[in-house]
Amino acid sequence: MYQSPVRRVPRAGVSATVRHGGGRDPWRTRPGYACAMPRLSEYLLPTEREPPADAEALSHKLLVRAGLIRQVGSGLWSWMPAGWRAHQRVVQIIREEMDAIGGLEVLMPILQPAELWKRSGRYESFGEELFRLRDRKDADMVLAPTSEEAVTTHAAALIRSYRDLPKILYHFQTKERDEPRPRAAVLRSREFVMKDSYSFDRDREGLDRTYELHARAYDRIFDRCGLEWYSVEADVGAMGGFGAHEYMAPCPAGENDVVVAPGYAANLEVASAEPQPVELPPAPAGPQEAPTPGLVTIAQVAGALGLPEGALLKAYPVVLPDGSLVLVMLRGDHKVNEIKLALALGGPSRQATPEEIEAQLGPPGSIGPVGVSARILLDDAVVAGAGGYVVGANRPGLHLSGVVPGRDFMFERADVRNVVAGDTVAGHPVRIEPAIEVGNIFKLGTRYSDVLGATYLDHAGVSRPIWMGCYGIGPARIAAAAIEQFADDRGISWPRAIAPFDVHLVTLGKDGSEERELSDRLYEELRSAGLDTLYDDRDAGPGEKFADAELLGCPLRVTIGRRTLQNGEIEVQVRRGQEARALPLDDAAAATVQLWRGLA
RNA sequence: CGGGGUGUGGCGCAGCUUGGUAGCGCGCUCGCUUUGGGAGCGAGAGGUCCCGGGUUCAAAUCCCGGCACCCCGACCA
């Protein structure tokens, strides 16, 4: 008699465990899997015909419709059984590759004393995103959004000698971040599982090597997960650091803009490219006044003067912390990149208020660089000497034409603009596409070891700070990205490696029929052959079963019905592309395995 | 934080303008039929209409105050 998964649950102290397991824990035969023999009639796969009304992103709609996740609150999601299987398959791939580079898996707590975070300075700097709470003794606590503080504290206590280095520690742990705006289900949630690893090295060179080890492990992880991905240069962020890469999975729901050209990929935040040329009118001997009554936008002025927007210079006044004003000038068709600007200015700045602009320059809408005393930062895309630009005259309703940088105003140079599509890198035009950040690697240096006292003694007995790196991956984002990248109008199409099941076996026979009997037997054979199989043995119509199978998106669908059985065959459909083929009933399991092995 | 929107059965929605027995489709339960693309017939179950207060003989509906959730933007180690 068939034993349901529920009845097979081994419980501590229950003799049935021994009877069924024969002294061997049946749950260990398939690591990471909680249910070894799912029959859909006894499973929990809450599929929906329609997506939630408020879902926008494709992965959000499909994750819910396919019965993989359910919402608990804003940015808070539960994984349903099949969804968790896919998630755990990603986790297992990551685990194997981390172990392969010598990573040591640990587990650190989510709940942490605020004291640690006060020592690192992040109790303040992390801001509103850090969940804070108090314990019963009224001590300040935090829910950890990441684990640098905890792991560095351990390193400080446990690593004493250069002989203890290098080390890589990692864990899969729930992260808590009070996101200002959770989005698109698991793409940006307030609580999520992350693999974060931390490396400890003797010096900068050691960190470089460990960083490279991670980079190669990450390459393998995303390849094995079947994603379309690339790594990009990234902003090192406010916390400083010595280098960073982000791993991006391009897809429409992505929140990042990536600049891509042959041999080049970078986050728009840091990308640089050759600007597209703009034809400038010849410059007269000096600036000429151009009346522009009522015209305040670039588009209005360019339109009225019959010039391309790139022949105008846009003025972007900012104020530094010391209160001084800097006038950033860039082409009218370009936009300021705040991150590059901060880099050029050596720190943060803010946009000048209309009052500040009015007081120091002129009426907002027609401000410019000619005759002003403020420091001027000129974007690299602006050329000097090829012709005259149009700029604001710092007087209402008036612009100046024929303005030549260097002749009519002095400036400092910097690259402070956003790349736009069509700019070139090494002669190739770039495109800009949205992508999900599925992982990142970051050279921390000694930022945390310094403040948390993580040092070691070198050969000479000299105390030195440990060099650290940190490396993150979000398994849920990988799953969501895979859905985004490969779904079609019928539903999900999982990459083979991370599908919740290898095979979705659909029987069309009623209980007691010959088809059903053969299906039961094939189910056992598929499982014996090593394929994780979901068996749709429900008492439902064929249309419903096919629709659910295509929605769930397992790589192979095996159908047993009277039609093909008459010819001694079963039908196997490859989910991606929906190509169907007939396999002889004899040895069908082996043939299915063969087919499965050839899939992406 | 700024802007926009939505809360009515498990899901999708109508009803609200003009107050008067809470409805529709899907799903669910039972029976019969059906079984290669979300099947048919019949009989049922299931709702503090987000919460609190107010107006009124009477509030899903009108008024006041909250809360929750979504989308766009800002933000995002």
C-alpha cells in the first residue's frame, strides 16, 4: 500500500521511524528535499487561474499563480512546498561551489546585540533600513541585514596567527531589511535568505586571490543555475572598499540599468563611454545674446533656436557641505550621474535651492557659466573649441550663443554624466538594459577588522589587520530571474538545474484503469532512475492537468493516456519550446533520463 | 519621503454616485455524467463588506479618524 509522505514523517521517539527507515533516515537519501515522493493529490500546489490583481512583474504573477509563494505582509513572503524546492536547489548549487573553493559553512544569528553595530558605526549609518528592537532587559538589539559585524567579531577572537589565514566562512541566513519600498514579490523583500560569505586574508594580495576564487565560483554558480548573466563593474558604495563586481541577470523586471557592449558591461552608476558627437554651430569671436523669453527647458530653447539639445549646455548647481556652490555643466542631452559627481567632488553634495541659485547666479531656467565666480565642473563630453554652445545668460529670458569653454569661462574637467544608448565603447555602440542583481562580490579591506579589532601576528610577530572581502548571493532572486528570463505565455519554464521537479508525470487514467496502473509503475521507475518526479494523480480533467504542468514549468512533462498507450508509447513534452515526442513504453524511464540529460 | 490607487467569501470583480434582504464568475463540498487541453447537470457550504467613531428609523454605500496593501518616483551595505 502506498504510504503518504505525511505518514512517513519520522519523528523523534516514534518507533515507526525505525520500522520504515530500517535504521537509515529516509530523509537523508535526498539531501535538501523534504518530500521524496510527491503525488499531487496529496501535495500542496495552490495554483491560480488569475494573477493577483496588484502584481506587475512577470515573476511575481507566475510565482503566485504556480503556487510557489504566498504573501504574508508587505515585502514578506512564504514559500510553498514546490517553490521552496526550487529555492533549495539553488541553495545546494551555491553550497557545492562555495565548498569547492574551501568555504566553511556556519550559521550566525539574525538577532544581534546593537552594541556590535554601534562599534562598527553602522547602528547609525545603516539608517531606517535597520530593524531595531529591545529585549526584555531593555537592551538594544537589531535584526541583522548582513553579518560583517558578527563574523568579524568571531575572526577577532579566533584568528591569531598568519597560520590561521586565509579563511572563508559563509552561511545561508535570513536577512532583515526594512526596505522603503518592497517590490515585485521576492525581487525586493524585507526578509529573504542570502548566502553571504566573508573572506579573511593576511594582506591585500591574499584578498585579491580570494576575491578571484569567489569570482570563478560565482561564474560556475550562475552557469549551473541556467541563467543568462554577466558580471559588471560596480560602485564601491559609501562604505569604501577596493573593488566590487555585481552579477546581473538581464530581464524586464530588473531594477538596475546595465550598459552593455561587446566586451563591456557596467552598471549605469559607474559606466563610461564615448559620447555621440553633436554638430555645433561655428563660434563667433565672442558670446552673442539670444533672447529666449519664457523658454526655460532645454527642449524649449533648443527648439526655438533650431539646434540639437546637445548643442546646449545644462547647468546643474550643487552645494557642498561647506556651503560653497559648484556649477556642474554638461551637454543638454545628458543627465547628471550622482555617483560620478560625488566621486569628482570628493564627497556628497546636494542640489542648490532656487533661492541659492537666484542669489548667486540668476533666475533658474536660464543660468550659465559665463561671468560667474563659482567653481565650474565641466563634463568630459563637452568639447572645447569645436564650435559654440548655447548657455543660460543668468538673466531672465536670455541665453548666450557661441560660448566656448576655456575662452568664455574657466572650468575643471570630470566625467559626471550618465551614459546613454548609442554612446560607444571601443567603437561599439552600447545598449542599456534592465537587470536583476543576483549577486555581488566586494573587497572590504580592513574597514571592519580595524574597528572590531580583527588582527593577526605575522611571521615577525607584528600585529596586522586582517584583510576582508564579502560576497553575497540571493537564491530567491536567482529563481525569480530564471522565471523572468524563460517564461512563455503558458507559464514558467525552469532551467533544468533549479526546477522544483525534474519530471511532471501526468496520468489521464482513472483510478483502477490500465493507464493508471502503468502510470504508477512508471512513477516508481522514474524515481528509481534518479529523477525527482511530481505525479499528477488527481481526479481532474486533462486540460486542467496540462495547464497546471505548463504553469509550474518542470523541464519534462510525461503523459500517459489511452491515445498513445495504444501504440505502446508515452508522450514526453519538453517544456521549453513545448516540443513533444513519443517514447516507447518499454524502458521509458531510461529514455526519459536520456532526454533530461540533454536539456539546458 | 512625494505622487497615484485599492481594501466586499480562497482568487478575480460588481454593488457605493442616489442609504433599505450582500451579488456575479472561477474555485470549494455532495451526487450523477464526463476524461488528450481549465467539461456538463443538479444540490449545497462559505462574508466582522479593513478597523474605530459619527450621522440616520436604517450604512458596504454618507461624514471624520486610523490601518493595511499595491503601483510610479526618490532611496537601495
